[in-house]
Amino acid sequence: MTEETTTKRPRRMAREAKPKAPSAPPAAKPQSKGALVEDLLQQSGGASLDDLCQATGWLPHTCRAFLTGLRKKGRTVERSKREDGVTIYRIAATQAAA
């Protein structure tokens, strides 16, 4: 009689482990849309509603709501019209208390 010796194969994982990528320096945090709008409003020429919508991808009512939120936070948002009739929004420069 011959006896067969069976040896079990080592178990294989369902998925092979991925080699770790060399750690890259952390990327800079992307600028929020709110900060982007504030930057546009602080420019000397201000920004139109269309400029804000194109920069953020928001709809016009969302941009206007954000402007209202800035006013509620105490920021002074000025509104004026250009010669072609387009409304321009800008944040008024705050003066430091003397």
C-alpha cells in the first residue's frame, strides 16, 4: 500500500496587495468657492453676477444668496451699475480703527 502525502497549498488572497506609492508632499488645499467669490469681489473693478456664476458654477440665485450671507456676516457689499447696465458687486474696503 502506498500512502499519499498531501500538502496544502498556501492560501492566496483574493486580491493582491498593491505596492505603496512613494509618499508625495500633500497638495495644497483647493480654494473654496466662497473664498473665490470673496476674492473676485475684492478686486478694484468688482464682479458681475455672470462673473460669479462662471467662476463657481452656481446658479444666479445661489450667488445672490451668498452675497446676502456676506451682508449678514457684517461685510459691506456695494452694488453699482456700469454704463452698459450690468450690475457690479464689490466688497467695500474696511478701514482699520485708529
